[in-house]
Amino acid sequence: MTSRPALVWLRNDLRISDNPALHAAAKSGAPVIALYILEEVKGPRPMGAAWRWWLAGSLRALSDNLKARGVSLVLRRGDPRKIIAEIAREASIGAAYWNRRYVAAETKLDTEIEQHLLSEDCAVETFNASLLNEPWEIKSKGANGPIRVFTPYFRASEERGNPRAVTGDIRKLDAAKTPKSEKLDDWNLEPSKPDWATDMDASWTRGEDGAKQRLKDFLDDALKGYAEHRDRPDIDGTSRLSPYLAHGEISPHQITEALPTRGRDADKLRAELGWREFSYHLLHHYPGLARENFQRRFNAFPWRDDHKALKRWQRGLTGYPIVDAGMRQLWRTGWMHNRVRMVCASFLIKHLLLDWRLGEEWFWDTLVDADPANNAASWQWVAGSGADAAPYFRVFNPTLQGEKFDPDGSYVRNWIPEIATLANDYVHKPWTASPLELAAAGVTLGKTYPAPIVDHQEARERALSAFQTLKA
């Protein structure tokens, strides 16, 4: 036990339970200072607007939960190197605790801060809180290099097993003298005029308690049949835990511990968590994943420059209902069903022949679950330029995808009310309806709802022709 305070630097781990850094600080017996810094430094990628909106609610919830345990959350904005050095000096910090991050610019920053604290006679302990396996821990057999294919990576991670137990909750923390804190509202993380987050607010309960409730609801209502239903955007068949994972309001350890040890549905969710782990594995070994083609041959790909087409895709005005429904769901709720994400991404890359990085940037700004590893790896997977990627010649037919996974059109009707009264035969392809049928549904193509921005077959042939240039 020591009288010198312990500093807990919270980042993408905004929870009390299963928080190794916070748990270690509490166990030390030292009075605790809990700190969150809104980082304003060169290097780390700026957070997107939807992510910042979620962060505001998450910090409020964390502040309330910490206060209930006797500690106030200190908020600061600026360069973490300067802020932590200042607090460590003023409060005579004896030890600092934080959970590790894995973006190259962030790990470099953390190392600089750790070295400074150690030089000032302040102990530093760091932990893994957000991944089942840290990015460097899974290696290919017979070699020390990274694994580039998901299946052997996931097999190796399953063989390794869960490396740590869930640390549990903390009932009480001893508070140190609290340094001066900024006000959350002054950070303007949430929109006001206009308030574009109304539907997002109605769709989510931000914070650790919301994460726990969502996990419970999923286990009670949606785990059974998950393997089959997860591809259906018209039903609540997914976990919807991704925003909580992205902000660290729940850990993958908590999720896996709550799952049954056997069963097709639980195994499928574990595999989905495995893709998240694999993405961080790739990001660690290839730090430029969000900006650079993993497969260098794609550097020569003949992308088109079409700002108008990009805007129509972003606004959900392509004329392909399943694509437009997904893009509108994203804009209004900050989230999109995973199957529809793949369809929308494929459409941008292969139907419109626009650079995957444009889509990755849009998702980064509009997703509440924007994740530096998942977002980049997933876009490269669809583009065909990534590791273990879908082949470029796999071009999703948006009409068939809609008919297969939204068979009665309820998902499309929910997000595109202007075509809601079309018959099932036409709701995924309005352009095939007769003028009489369109009129009866109140649809005028090109006015109330756009005609297709491209013809599917022509776009597919154009995409395959562009891909052939890489072989030349």
C-alpha cells in the first residue's frame, strides 16, 4: 500500500468491470485518479463524428459509474504527453496504469509517455483489455511472421484458448485529491444545430450498462438461430455489440465467458470475434492498412473519379433499394447490418468503380462502431486488395442479395418509405414494375425514387475488365 496516488488513464476501455488497469490500481491500495484525455495530437487518426457522439454518452455513463464507487472522472483535452506529465508532477503520482492500444501512432505515443514517467520515478503497468490475443501473439507454425489467412489464424487462436479470466466489477475505489477537470459539454462532441443524432439516440443506450443489457438481450433472444439469422437485415438477428466493443464498454472476454461452450450459434459468434482479432493482427503487422493496398498490385487499379456517384451512394440514392436502405440506416442510426455493409461496399467498389478508401473514410465518419482495424480490413476484404480477401471478380448482385436476405422487403420498406407500397416482386427492383404498378404505388422513377445509377450487368463487366488490367 502507498500514499502516492495511482493514475488510471482510460482510453478505449470505458468500463468498470473487466478493466485490468482499473482493477490493478484498485488492488494496489493507492488513492486513484481516473483520467480521460480527448487527444489532440498529430499521428492518431481523428475520430469520426458518429464515434464522437457515442463517446459523449459513454463518458457520462463512465463518470456516473466511477462516482458511485467514490472517484470522479477527470477530463482533459490536448496532448497526453503534456497533460499526464503535468498531473503526475502536481499530484506526485506513484504509479500509472493503462490498457494497451494497437494503432502504431498510439503505441508510439504511449511508449513516449511510459518512458517519461519511468524517468520521473513513477511505476507504469499496462495490460491487455480489448483483445483475446494481442496482435503479435498468434504466429504461423514454423515461422515468426504474421498469418495472412483467417482460418489458420482462428484455428491457432482457438488452440491457444482464452488467455485470461474476466476480472469482474469494482465496488469501491479510494479517491485521491482530484485534479482540475474540464466539462464534457464544452467539448461539443454531440451535434446541436442541426441535431442529426436524434435517431441514433433512440437506437442505442450508450455506456457500460447498455452494453451489459445488450449482451443479455442477445443471449436471451437472438443467440439461438444466430448462425442462420445473422445475414438477415430484416430481423434482429445480430449481436449489435460492435459499438460497445469499439468504445470498450464491454470486452471480448466478457462476451466469450457468457457464451455456451458448445453449439453452432455460439461458435459462429466466436468466429466473428475472431475476425475482429485477425483484423488487429493485420493492423499491427501492416500499420498502413487504412490507406495502403495490402496487395500492392492494386496500386495500379484504374479507379474512376466520380464525385456525383459518390454523393449518391453516401445519401442512399443509387436506385438499388438494398444499397440505399443500408446507407440510410447508417446515416440515421450510425450502424449498418453486416451483410448490407458488404453489399454497399461491393457496390461502391465494383459497380461504381470508386476507390475503396473513399468508402472506408465515409464509414469511419458515420459509424458509431468505427474501428481502426475492422473498418480497414473489411473494406480491403471486399475490394479484393486485402489479406484473405474475397476475389475481386466476386461482384454482389444487389437485387439478388436483397431478395435473398430481405425476402419480404421489410428492411427496405423501413428505410425507403417512398417505395414501401410496391409489391414484393418489385420492391428490390422497382425499375421492372410496369408504369401502372408504379403509379399505383405512388412511385415515379427519377423523381420520387431514382432509377438505377448503373446497369448491374454493364457495371459488372466494367469491373472485371478493370481487374484484368492488373494481370496485363
